[in-house]
Amino acid sequence: MEKKDFGFSKLTERLATDSVLQFAVIAVTLVLYIITKSGIFGILVMLEIVGIVALEVRHGVGRHGWKDELKEIAVSLAVILVIWIAAMFIMKTPVPLNAVVSCSMLPNIERGDLVVVQGAEPAGYDIQLTPEEFAQLNGSVTVYTETGSNVTLKGSLYTYCAQYPSDPMCRNFLSSPSSFYEARGPFTFHYDNCLRESREQKYSLTTPCLSYVEVKGVSYRPDFTHDTIVYGPAQGDLYSLAGDIIHRLYFKVHVGNSTYYLTKGDNNPVMDIQEYSYSRAMGNSPPGNSQYKGKVIGRIPYIGYLKLFISGFFSETTNCDSTLEMPPA
């Protein structure tokens, strides 16, 4: 008895050979993800990519055997590798293209953007520190409260209060953030109220955020004309769990012949070195020259989602539904 497949064989054959159909299938599912933000469609995109590749390999094996198919795969991978190495050479960076994983750079860079990276000198505030001063930057912070008493914390007052909101000090911090500041070596971090506004105009609320940083008596406010850079967090840092970080440069810290980069996400309330997880006992150290991969010179919307889904990043991260507006200078 002949077994019917209701056209399934023809469909798989076409999916294996028709690049237009392949693109259309993936594009439709990607659009559904962008509209719904449902991780299910992200998983479907990943499965579609894997399935289409598997069908192409199966079709190639059936057409000319495993040996020739493996040769074709090897040639394709070699071409991709040559193009990538050429791009690395031209752009002077190990990652000429990178995908944005989080919503930390809203509204200027979206999650799912594919960014173009160049290994050039980035623009940011330049400051000089001695090795002793820089060593203090990696230590704990001293928080100066409204009552004049001092408290020593890991990371920052903001991250401490985000994890321990019931602390009476944190309730005061939430209502009056400008009454608190924290010091870490030559750096003093000042707070104020920011406006966090829903992107769909569902809500608007005030929240503490970094207002400006004082270094050796000079005040530096966040500057959105500074370059956005890409760096690889040190192993054991909190951000190393997310891979490469794409954030705006705040300071270039020069210590002898070395340079370190202090950054902040446009949609984050504090700088990267102020983040700390008490449950994981992990914070972030300032990335140095060897971790710096380049500055962002362009972006392509949505295409980065394909890399995210292949890498298993299906769900949105925090604050994807809102943007942070800094207080006026």
C-alpha cells in the first residue's frame, strides 16, 4: 500500500532548494516575534534555521553523496572564514559585527540590532590616575547618607537598594536620592531622580539614577555624544554571563601605559562598575586594553536577532518596555 505524505516531500524539497522561500519562512516568524515579543517565536526561528540547514545537507547528500557534500560545506565555511578575517583586518577588530543582547542602550540602540564595530580610539572623558588610585576603584564604596553616617557596600547604593528595598536607608534613598552620594577612591558618584517612561505610554515613574561623577574635584555628567564601545568582561565578572557588552563610554582612565574603559548603558541607572549581585557575589571590573574590541559606527535593525536566537537568547531582558530620561543639567 502506497503511503501518502500530502505533499510534505515536495515542501521539504522546496525548502531545501528555494532560498526565497527559506528567507520568507524565517522573516515571517521573525516579524511575529518583533510584534508579540514571545520567546516561542524566537525558538521557532532557531528551529527553522537549524531545520533548513539540515534539509540542505540532506538534499545535497541525496544529490551527490556525503563526500562531495562535506567538501561543499568545507568550502562554504572557508569562504565565510576568509570574509570574516578580511573584515577583521579592515575594521581592525576581532568582532566587526556583533548583536545587541539587552535593552540597556535604549532608545539609541535596540535589542536585536546588528552593530558594525571599528577598532578605533573612542571618544570619552580622559582622566589620569595613579596605580594606587586605580586600585581603589576596584574596592568597596563608601556611602554618605543624609544623616552624615557612612556605610560601606559592594557595587553601589543603587544596586544594594534594588536587592534590599526594605532597608530604612533604601526607603530614604528612593524618596530623596540627591541626599546620598558614594565614594570609591578618587571617584564620587552623585544621584538624582530620573524619569522612567513606558514606550507604550502605559506608565511614567521616577527612579534614582546616577546624575554625575566627580573625579578629583571636577564634575562629569553623562555625555551622549561619546562613542558606544564593545568590550569583553573579565572572567568572573557579573556581565561575563551575557557575553560582549555594548555600552556608551563614560571615562577613559589612563594608568601609566594602560587604558581602562568605564561605561554605562543609556537605559541603565548606574555605571557598569556600580553593578553588583549579592546573590551571586559578583560585580564588574573596569575593562582594559586587552578587553576593548572597538566602537560602534553603525547598526542594522533586527538582523542581530538571528544570532541571538541561535545563541539561545529568546526572551527580552529588563527594561525593554521603558526608557530612562536623565535629569536636566
